[in-house]
Amino acid sequence: MANKHLKDIIRETTEVLKEESHQHGALHEIHPNDVERVLRRGLDTILENLVQGNRIYLINSFNLEPKDYDAKYVKNPQTGEPMVIEPYRAILIKPSESAKKRLKVGKKTYPLK
């Protein structure tokens, strides 16, 4: 399984958008910088909403939900001394039903159905 970075997603998205624009007769060129700007702004907006405690539903993909965990009192496994794990927030990621089906089948087509 390959690791993907934002630059890889930008390149792939630019290629798909260029192909779609040619199929629909669009006259304007799509530049990778434009795709990067849109993706970064979208990701910033998603993160800001998660910080505020909002759930994010990305239809036909997955849902993101912030979850707050309380402080925990545990023992240090090496010394046996009691210690406190401070409260923290994590992001839960749950795939949608269509994403689960697609992952199960292993399809690599767009759009998700």
C-alpha cells in the first residue's frame, strides 16, 4: 500500500479535472496551484469545524467526529507509580456505507456508488 501526500492528491485531482473539462468542452485550463488552493482551504475549513466540536459528513466517503476523552488515572508500567493522562480530543473517522462497500470490493472508480 502506497503512502499518499497532498501533492500526490493535487496532481491526481488536477488530471481528473482536466480530463472532465475536456469531455464537457470547458475552455479554461485547470492549474495544479488552483487545485491545491481549493484543497487546502477545504481541509482548513474541515479542521476548524472539528476544533469547534462539529461533526463533518462527507457524503459517500466518511464522517469525521471529534471525541473528547476525560483524564485517566493509570499506573506507570515500568515503575508502578500512579500517573494522570490529561484529557484530550481525538478525531473518529467512520466510513459511510458506500465507502465500506467500495473498500470491500476494492473498486477504484469514481464517483462512489
